Amino acid sequence: MFRKYTVQLILVTLGGIITYLAYEELIGLYTLSVLMFMGVNIIMSTSLNLVNGNMGEFSCGHAGFMCVGAYVSSLLGVLLFSKDKIFGPPLLNPDLAIYFFPLVIIAGGIAAAFAGLLVALPSYKTRGDYLAIITIAANYIIISSIENLNVIGGSRGFMGMKKVINAMEDIIYLPWMVIWVFVFTVATVWALRRYTSSTFGKGVAAICQDEVAAEIMSVNTNKIKTITFMLSSGLAGIAGGLFAYIIGYVNPGSFNILKSTEALVMVYLGGMGSLSGAVLSAILFTVLLELLRPLQIIKWVVIPLLLIVLMQFRPEGIMGNRELSDIFPRLKRFYKFK
Amino acid sequence: MLATTIQNIINALQWGSFYALIALGYTMVYGVLTLINFAHGDIFMVGAYIAFFVATFILSMLGLPGWIALALTIPLTMILTSAVGVSLERVAYRPLRRKGAHRLYVVITALMCGLILEHANLALLGASRKAFPALITEHVYTIGGVTFTNLKVAVIFTAILSFVILHWIVTKTKVGMAMRAISYDKFAVPLMGIPIDSIIVITFALGSGFAGLAGILFAMSYPVLEPYMGALIGWKAFIAAVVGGIGDIRGAFLGGFLLGAVEIMVVAFFPSTYRDLIAFTVLLVILSLKPTGLFGIAKTTKI
């Protein structure tokens, strides 16, 4: 009877254990931050997987949307809950931060979703590699416009998010960032799973196969493309917001095309269109980056080399186009959602 | 006013020449393989470094005068850079193509190759910038308030000459005919007795060779070399190639000059930090209005 709820139980236990370990400070800050970045990377790769894998477009400006989310949520958080040089005293009582924090992150996601329109609207007519250029251009446009907004620090960046976190920890002492990163990661993967198996998801798959044929079979391609792009960039915005609050500092330079490349690598390493592949490769990639940290600059020679070698032996990525439950069909007994 | 305008046009032509030369390489490879060779910008960077080593070697070891050194540097650099491009194709892209991997996995491999070139350079040569030796003395001419140097004129003419040569190769020679045939139908071409692999190698050699030429010219005009110089200019040249209509030589050439002109004009009238913002917005608008670029042909899709 309980077997169908195994996944939920495992997730709750895992979240509980990590929170407890962080609360008792049994694992170091370094390990903790690696775990949190892992969560952010999972959100980043799964959300890009929706566009690049499931819909078959080639979007290479994902970091731009993260940038929008990061800036909107950190500006909003600092504006509402903390004293700042630019915005002056907080608009709301800092005690409320504990309740409004997830809303602030989601607001960043919504803003990023609207930034996604920058790509979604041209995608009605522009296809394939031409759309890829539009995504790169969108990434540059977003970063460049934030660099030119001197009010919020321009290219020097923006900070003060740690105060919001501290305000939250003053009320109830819990590792809030760990909890929220975990919750948002699980929520993202769940939402994407539900989305790809819904009617919209079938439309997305149809667009991936053949856009013209899908249109003829009465799939409203424009609507589905708009929603998919907005969902993907909105989730990227959430990843960006969490990223900003984890570091406590955000600057446009950290969301450049190299960050987008990282997201691309994670998607194609996992296998196009495979949600569990995207999660696995995000975990692997984060661990790999940290393991090779002692190599310093050579790290960025070794990692691409490893990836190229992997591509030679397994050109379809780790999972290919399959999910974990396709490879191990017995896993299907342990969850009930489609 | 007129003098400033002409001055800006000359600057735009020079700046656009670099984009055009790099975009030519992108578009040739794309035209044949429909592969976005993201390592191309870094091949340009490698070309500049090769030119630096060759020129320094000739100047200091052999003690030859500047113009002979230049005459030796250009062909040597072009050959060595082509070798780099071709070896990338042999080592990384061809095995994937043989296995029938999805096109985008090859693109990711290209991105990785670019990263390797950048960071291997950084690891081997260090982060210190290299100063390119002056090969020819720069003469400054002033005609009616318009200032230009012999180098600027040489850059512009080299770009135009390269375009003419490449256009001739693609449209008039047998190799070019084979290239166009491959981009038209990949499966029928081998049946006609055309060696696909050799044609692809020639395409990579030509594209990388002209990226090497762009590297020499860039290093002579802005004599400071650093490992990341190819990344941004490569991405921008790719965008220029697409705006022109990727796969078309004329499109890449025009797109390069268009991007150069837009950037120079933005810098002339606005603060220079707005350059990327306005330039990319213009390109985004162009691509929204003409979804297949300036020279691109809208293909009818069959189901």
C-alpha cells in the first residue's frame, strides 16, 4: 500500500536529513554550498531540457533568464526586507521575510518568464539555428542592459541578500536556504514531469517531431511554444534567484554565455529529452567541477576533454532519450504519478 | 560632419572586415555540414597566437626585415591554422558523424573544443598578454580631415579579396560545386563518386585558414593578444553570419560588415557600454522580420 509513495517518502527523508545535518552543522559550509549549487544546477538543466530536449529547439541563452530572475528577486528582497544604501529603510517589517521569501523567488521567476517572451515571440516565424541566434542575442541584450543600469550597481553587481537571510534566521533558526533550494528543486522536477506528460507535453513532443505536421494535426503550436518557453525561462529565473541568495551577491558577468554553455553541457550530457538524465548529469557535473577544483586552470581543459571522450563513446548522452524508469521498469512500482 | 561620417565608415569597414573574415569560415562549414562550428572563434585566436610565434621567430631568429617576415608569416600562419581546424575535424567531429550522432551533439563537441583551445592556451602560456611585434611601419594619411593608416586599408582590401577568392571557389570550381552538392543532398552525393570526407576537410582547411588570416590582421591592428580574444568576437561573427543568411558566402560577408557598421555607429553616438545592447537589438529585429537572414532562402517544408 505504501509502496506507491516510496518516492515521496525518500524525498521527505532526504530533505529532513540534509536539513538536520545543516542545522546541527555536522557537514561543513563547503559541502553544504556544493549541495545547494547542485539543486540550482538541477533546476537549470531540467528547465533547459524542456526547450532543448523535449521541444527540440536549440536555446543557448538560458543564463540570461537566470540573470533576470536573480536580479528581480534580489532587488525585491532587499527593497522589502532590509536596509540598503540605494533603497533606504525596508518597506515591510523584516520579520515578515520568513513568510515572503518563497514569493520573492517566485516573483523573480515570473519576471524571467516574461523575459522569455523575448525569445518566444520571434519563435513563431524564426526556426532552427536562426532561433538559436535569437537566444544568444537575448542573453547578450539582458546582460548588457543590466550592465548599463547604474542605479542597481551596473557591472559591479548588487549585494545585500545575506541580510534578508539573516533576518529570516533571526526569527527561527533553521538553514532556510537549504530548505528552500531543496523544495524548489523537487517542485521544479515535479512540475516538469507533470507538464511533459500533460496534453501540452504531447503538443511539445509533436512540435519536436515535426512542427508543420503538428500544426496540421490541430496543435496550437504558437500557444504551446509560448507557454513552454515561458515555463522554461521562468524556472531558470527561480534558479537564478536561489543562486543569488546562496552567494549573497549577484553581478551580470556571472550569467554570461559561459554559464549558458554549462547548462547546455548538462542537458546534452544527460541525453536530450530525458528528465532523469538532466537531473543525473546536473549532479554529476557539479560533483565533477568540485572534484577537479584542485587542478585550477587545467580543470577547464580536463572537463571538456572528458565530455568529448564521453561523446565519442556514447553519442546520445548518459540516458539517451529514455527515463530511468524505462531502463529499470521495476521502478514504476514505486510511484503512482504518470 | 562629412569628414566624421567618412571616418566612421572607414572604421566600420575595418572592424567589419574581421567579423566578415571569421563569418566566412562559419558559413562555409555550416553550408556543407549544417554544423555550427563554435570552436571557430577560438581557431581565430589560435591563428593570432601562431602568427605571433611565427613572426617573432622570423624577426628575432632569422633577423629578416619586417616586410619579408610578413610575407612569410601570412602563408605559414594560414597553413598552420588550417592544420588546427582540420585536426579538430578529424579528432572530434568525424567520429561523431560516422556514428550518426544527433547534429546538436556535434555542436556541443565543438563548444568543448573551443573551451579546450582557450584554456589550454591559458594553462600553457599564462594569463599575461602578448605584444605582437610591429611587422610593417604604420603610415598615417590625412585627407580632408579623414585619417586612415595603410594597415586599415590593407585590412579592408584583404577582406574583400578573401571574399572574392572564396566566392570564386564556391561558385566556379569543381570543389565548390561538390560543396554545394553536399549541402543540397548528403546521401546522393557519394553515389556520384564525390569523396565527401575530402571535401569536408577542404572546407575546414579553407575556413580555418581565413580565420588565421583574420588573426594576423587583428593582431597587427590591435597588437595585444590574450586567450579569450576569440570567444566574444567568434560569437559575434557567428551572429553576423546568421543575420546574413547562414550557408551563403555573400550573406556572411555582408552580415559581418553590417555588424561592424552597427557597432561603430553605436559607439559614435552613444556611450560605448551600449554597444552590445543596441547592436544585438538591431540584429534581433532583423531576424524577427526576415526569419532566414538577409540572403537566406525560405525553404518549403515537406511532410
